[in-house]
Amino acid sequence: MSTGRRTLPIRCAPQPGEALDSRLEFTAARLTCPFTDVLSALGLPNRETATAALVLPAWTIRLTQDELAAITEVTGIADSVLTGMTLQPFDGHAVDILPRHRRVNRRVLWGRAGSRFCPLCLADSGGRWPVAWRLSWSFACTRHHVLLADRCPACHRIPRMRSHPRRDTPRPGRCSSAAPDGGPRPPRCHHPLTGTPATAIPADGPLAEAQRLLDTALTTPSRPVRWPLYGPGGAPLNVVLRDTKTLGALVLNHATPDDLGPLAPPGVLDRLERYRADRLPAGSQRSPDARHGDLHSHVAPGDAAATAVAVAAAFRILRAENIRSAARAAQWLTDRMAASGRPLYPGNVVALGGAISPALEAALRCSRETKLIPVARLRHRTGVDSTRPPTDHDARARVLPAALWPQWALRLTPRHASGRPAAQRADELLAVACLLAGNTTPIRAAVCLTGTTVSSHNVSTFLATLTRHPHGADVLRTLILLAAHLDAHGAPIDYARRRALFTTRPHFINARAWLELQRRLRSNPGPDPVHAERWLFHTLTGSPPHLAHPGIAPATPAQRQHYQRFRWRILPAEAELLRHTARRLLDEYGIDEPIQWTPQLPDRALHGLQLPGPDPHSITPDRLHQAVPGSDFSIAQLARTVETTTAHVVHLLAEHPFDWSPPRFRRPQHTATRTAQWRQWYERDRLSLQAIADLEETTLATIRLALLKNGTQLRPAGSRPGRPRRK
């Protein structure tokens, strides 16, 4: 609705990007009238009612609807154009405006008061001031290749800190600040700002490039900044500027002139060092962490040279191709922080300047990766450049065995030159480490959750050993990848349930059936099935046998060594009986799970990683079996034959049993392994004994005897349908 205001006798079109107060001052200068007359014509207050002092009016920051309507009616300038002449389009993006007071929050996003300026641009435009000069993110003129000036060279005051004197006629291009030592009603300085000396910068240098990037982003502040570090979707401008502020503060506080030499010419660096050497005014740029020397953490730098260098240095990190590259680019900076005496760990390395993006947080953590304790590297997943902070992943313990899967334990366990593991019970320690990846749970709690009995000290010592190993970083990375795979895809086995069911069970197998099989397969059968009991417990629970019931757990090193020998000396028929028994035990509890399982990572996930152990799949079982010399063979000799480690050979023989028995026992062994199939053909497919013998290329008597020993009820002769019975 119209207010009946008269239009101005002269209408001056605003220049692109010009600030609203600059346009009104220019209008008053054209009308040769006091500034208060123009303000009155627009219905704008020219004195801040809250403080009764000359300050920058709130309408230069953000216009109300009434102010918009009044200015549009008097000047004919559209609402959208007027809004663009204030800081309102940058609110929440490049500045933070307090909505109640319509003031810039100077402690967020490097807000500042007053305005910088380019003397050459003022001369070209006749004294018009772009609104972008009010942003702390404007520090250079990319048109004239100079740093913006911060103060009037005559009065040394920051221009446009307050509104133009209301009773004076504006003089565009001249300083409107009060002259120093002018008394209670000081005259205006009126120094021609167009003659202010300016510091030149290279047109194609890092400082000019940083300003061009900012100018592009500020043109459309609501559009995401699509830099590789922030992923395909990019990041909002305010997130990028918060990161820039944090890194810039670290640069100003900790960088040395030698660090910054490649970024700026000597003249700019001299200005920066003079600024950093000056005592900061109390309460202006001193942060709550001033006791640590972090003086430049919250409020924008008061010198364009300091801002330019800080932003250019920050952009070298933020414009990296990925988190790992950003970490390398930031390492010198975090090294300087550490050299200053500040203790650095993942919780405080990113504490300056408030919240930052997950990508930068990950980069700063990764820059300190070699200095972090191993547990912290696992928790924060620095090996995979994770942007997610540690959380509660205790549920992962249900799908983790007490000892890491043999295939992965083989690949990830560092070993001495003798082939012995670098740590006792390394497979159990690796399982605990896998649970700690990305997890906040204490080590002691993780040990309990996995069902092992190692100590927290054992875990910490083992992880420290890993970090000293040449391939330790890749081991930690693989553990993190395994943990992520389990979190994403789960596992078909609930190891926690199996540990609860079978850990207290004293017996697993029928001793008579085992002894009978032993007599048929071995020349010196062992009467005690304890190793078979241990095998079943180990296979079902994923826990080492020493965690089993005391009745079957090996109590001495010799017993543990004998069990390990049993695992790789097991015969195929014995393994078949044990697997059948394991399946029956699971069925008893209604557990529809595979007997064993091992997670598999895609080849691309492990590409480029160098792990201390061999790839289990690098040697096929057929090749290994062909290399076995006979019934009495040496593991060490077999390992040399196939050119691998003894641990690798032991693993393969345990997973793929080989018939190493003497010739006179191999026929019974073959019979024992094939009996189940023969019974299926005989009972389900109704094949005759002779037909089965023909298929297996053996005798009818062999088939008949094997089925009888297996408990199969044989059909009467001539009972096949269609065959006449003999009389």
C-alpha cells in the first residue's frame, strides 16, 4: 500500500553489486543535500535508537518489508535489487546475521565491521562501494591485482564503520570518518581514498586465484561448492568457509614465513608479519583459548594481507583431490601445531574455530596418522580416510569369532623370520582389533565381547607391534575394511550364540564311532577322541580350543602343538565325519547356519595393499596335494617345494585334507568317504549294488560291506520292480 511519499527529484541507477548506503550517499551528493534529507525522504532512521550513537544502520544489513516498500516507492528500485544491495543474500552463507538486532555476528564465519576498498575501483566508479567489500572474504581486487586497503591512510580508521554523518553532504571517494584529535564534534577526515597506496599481487598467483574462487562462490551463495574433497554433491558455502576459517586461524597462529613463502610475494608477507607482531586489542581478536596462543581463531583478521594468505593456504588443503591428499597438504600445518607444544589427538586436533566438515576433520586426523596411537587409528578409521566419527559398534561382536578367521589371520599376522607369529594368540588379538575399528567401546569391554581371555595390555602391545611393522598400516586398513563389511552385510553365523551354547559342553562326538573310523584308516589309531572334540569346538565357535570346556581344552604347550598337528594331518574321511557331526549338533539346537564361514572382500578393496602373510588362494589345493611326497613328509620341505610359508601349507592342509595314509589304508579311506553317496544312490535312487559298483569301478562286495557297516538295510535279492522273484 502506498504511503504517499514523494519520489526523489533525481533517480540514480545503482551499479551492479553496489551497497545500499553507497547508492543513497551518491544520491545525496548529486542533490547536494545533507544525508539526513535522503534518509527522511525514504522513511529510514538515521540514528540507532538502541544506542543513540552513530553506527552502521541496521537497514544496510537487512531490510524489513516496510523499509523495502518505502524505498521501492521513492526510488523505483525493485525489491530484489534492493535486497541484493544489503548483506541479506549472504546471510547463513558468508556471514551470520543476528535476526533480532540485524547485526553481523563477528564470531561466526569471520564476520567484520566496516569495509575494505580498492582505491583504483573507487577512482573508476566515482566513489561507489560494492557491498561485497564488507565481507571479510573480500581481500583482493582481481581487476587491478592489488590487495584491498583496510584503513584510511590519513586517519587510520576503518571506512564505513558507522553511517555517514547525517548533517553533512556526502563526498564520494573521500573518508567520512572523524578526524583524529578533533574534540567532541570532530570534523570529517575527507582524505581522498582513491590515493591510498595498494599492495600489488601477481595476477596468476595463489592470492588472486583464491579471491576469484570466492567471488565465483559469492555470486550465487546458495549453490553448493563442488570441490573434490567434499564428494560428488559438494558442500554448502558456509561449510566451506567454516573450514577455511579454521584452517586460516591455524595458519595465522602457527605458520612460519618459510611455510608461506610459496603463497605470496615478499611485500604481502611483510604486511602479514607486521600484523602478527602487533599486540591484538583486548576482546577483539583474542579467543577464549588465548592461553594456548590461538589469537586468530574467531574474529576476522584486521589486515587484508593476513586474510589473503590464510585463505590461500586453506584453499591449498581444501581443494585437494581427496581426503588423503588433503591430509598430506595439511601435515606441515599440524606438525607446526604439535611443535608449538599443543598436545594433538583426534579429539582436539579439530577443536579450533567451532564445527568443521567431516571431510576436513578426517583430513586433519589422517595428517597425524603416524603420530596417533594405534587404537585411535582404528577407532577413527584413518586407514580408510573415514569421515564418520567413532560410534557404538558392539553389535559387531556377535558376528566375530573369538579368533579371527584362519584365512584372514594367515594374511594379517606379522611373523618373525623363523615363521613364528610376532605375538602369541595373534588371531585372538586381531579379532579384538577388528571390533575396535570405528568403535567407542573400551579395550577391556571389547575383549569380553569377543569371548577371549587376552588382556587390554596384550591388545595395546600387539597394535603397537603392528605399527612398527613395514606393512602394519595395511593390516590396520584391512581390519577396518573387514569391520565395515560386517557392519554393512552382516554374517550368516551368530558366533555369540554358538559361544554361549558350546563353550561349556564337555563332549561333541561319539567316541566309539571315532575309534572305529580310526582303526579303518590309520595303522596306529589314537584311542582318545580329544583332538576331534577340540576340532568340533574350534570349528563351531571360531574360538581356540584353550577356551573350551576344561575337559577338552589343551592345558600345556605340548597339547596345543599336538592339536595343531592334528588339524593338518587330518584325513578326508575323518574330516567328513567331523563335519557331519558338526551339522548334527547345529540341527539339535535348530540353528540353520553354515558350519563355517569366512568373509570375502572384493579384490579392488585390497588393491595395492601389502600384507605380511600370503594370500591363501595363491596356491590351489590340487597343486599342494600333488607336491605332497607321501605318507611321511615334512611341512617345512613341502613349503619349500611350493615356495610358500609353513603357516600357509598348514592352513591349506587343514582346510583341504589330503589322503597321506599308506597304500593299504587308502582303499578303506576312499570307501569311508564315498559311503554316504552310495547309500543315497541305493535308498533314494533305487540303484542296485552292482550298478553302484560299476559306477565306482569297484567290487559288489565292497559296496555291500560298506553299506552294511553304515547301517543300511539292504533290499532282498530280486526286489527291484519288474524283476521276477526267484523260487
